[in-house]
Amino acid sequence: MHIKRINHLGIVPKDLAQAKKFFNEILHLNNEGTEVVAEQKVAVEFLRCEFSRLELLSPTADDSPIAKFLETRGAGIQHIAFEVQNLDNWIEYLKKNNIRLIDEKPRYGAHNTRIVFVHPHATGGVLVELVEEQAAI
């Protein structure tokens, strides 16, 4: 088992339009579109770097985790996502090592992925997401 790469950084901007303009028009990151993940009450704007991406996150409901993040912490990096193979094995490994998880089972993530979040209390305060890419639908 190993970490393949940093899959993406999840960023919660205060002003989505300003952030999109900066990253897309000024830094020339390729915009790969938007996806709404209803289960997580979030809209995700994808901006591609060469080997990873940025995800600009915006809440789709007042009670979403992203709305809470903006309210309590303000704009900033919300999480770092590492790409792994066999997410189920990673979950078992983390549980065996008494690592606190937010998700006990994988759930659906943007871009047809399976994901699980590791609780920040287990990582020194950083929200970590493990991502397993799946074959295109």
C-alpha cells in the first residue's frame, strides 16, 4: 500500500467568481467543469494542474459542511486528498491503527471516485481525504 500522489486540494473561496478568474485566467489552470455532489451539499469547480487539480468548493445548502467551514474558519484550504489504490484496504489499515475516520465506509465523490475522510484529530488538525479513482462510466 502506498500513496500514489496528491489528487487535489479542496479550496473554499470567499468569492467563487474571483477565485475562478484568478486560477483560470491568471494562472491558466484548465477549467474541467463543475459537478454538484448532492450527498455532500457541495458544488465543485475543477481546475487541472499537470498531475493534480484544485477543487473550488461552494456550499449548495446552508447546512453543508462547506457552509460551516466558511462560517467558522473563513476562506482557505479545506482539505488535502491523496490518491490510493484499494480504498477498502486503506480503511481497514487505518482502523487497525486506531486512526479516527469521519467515514466508516467509502462514499461517492466527485469525478466518479470513492472517498473517505480521516478526522483532523488523527492528523494533527488537517482534514485528509483518501481518493480511489474508478474507471470512467
